[in-house]
Amino acid sequence: MLTIYGVYRSRTSRVYWMAEELGLEFRSVPVLQARRLPEPLSESAPLNTHSPDFAAVNPMTQIPSIKDGEFVMHESLAINLYLARKHGGPLAGQTVEEDGLLTMWTVWAASQVEPHSVRIVLTYDNGIETSQEGKETIAAACHALRRPLAALEGQLAGRQWIVGDRFTVGDLNIAEVLRYAQTEEALFDAHPNIKAWIERCQSRPAYKRMQEARGREPIEV
């Protein structure tokens, strides 16, 4: 049985989506972000990233983590690459070359896109998107995304998916990283290949099931 530690309103959403795509049976252990709690180390606090019980699973005190049998792993994008490789099927690389490209594009998403897309989503999470500071932060993040998005736009020219002729873990990982920036509609309107591709990704039944579960999860603790 696969155990997933985290909550849907976090990067754990990527792992839940992946588990849905693969049709995996899993046990979900809700672990809240400590920053969402006034006293995360109090005895009455729910299980969170600073709880000793979770720190024993992940000393880095971040979600998500998984336990697959006795195997423990952290980092959402790497977890998805592992699950794809373990369970095979169309989401995984079918050749060494495809596997290399899936890893390459995932590392690209983590290094070239996520630092900027996270700045956007945190601006909204903190409720400062309409302030001068918030507007400047979003504008700077969108500017920084122009070059990486131009590269992705070119990769998607004349093709439906990023690697091969099918939806893979690479599409899932990148779509989830880019979801943080989807509030900025002009950014996607300027990249029609990306806009059409992310709509294809997010129209998948497994994605919708993940989002339905996320919608049932309380926003406030």
C-alpha cells in the first residue's frame, strides 16, 4: 500500500494526481504545513510538518513524502518520476532516451519555472496581489518566465504532448508547476501552444478527481 503524506492544498496535489492516473490504491495521511498553524508544536496541534511524528518520516519537514512498503521518498516531482518508472505504462519513458527527456523537463520545471510561479501564487495566498508590492512581484515573475515559456512553447509546436506522442509524467509535473501561474491569463494567451496543452492536461479525469478532493479540503485550519 502506498502512503502519501500531505494535503491536497500543497505540492502533494501532484502526487495525488499521479496516483489517480496510475490507478493506485493509496492511504492518505493529512500533514498540514506548520506555517498554517499558530502553535504547530502544541500538544493539541494537528499533525503538521513540524510534528515529531512527521519529522521522523521526513527530517526536512516538508510535504509531500511517501512510504511505498518500507521505501520512503520525498520531493514531489521526484516521487512522480519514481512512481512512473515503477509502475510503467504510458506515463513512463518507453526508452532510455524518453526517460532522460522526462527527467530533463522535470528538472527544468523545478529550476527554471517553479521559483517564479511560486512567487505568483504566494502573492495571491498572502492577499497582496492588488497592492503595489504585489503587482511588482507578479510583473517581475511573469517577466522572468518569458524565456522558459518560450522554450516550452517551441517544444509544443506541432505536438500534443511534451515527450513522445502521449501524456506522460513530464506533462503532469510541468502542468502542476505552471498551475501556480495560471492566474496570469495574459501570460498563457501569449503562448497558445502552452495554453492548449495545459487545458488538455487539466481535462483528464484523474486531474478532475484530484481537484474534486482538493475542493473538499478546508481552506482554513
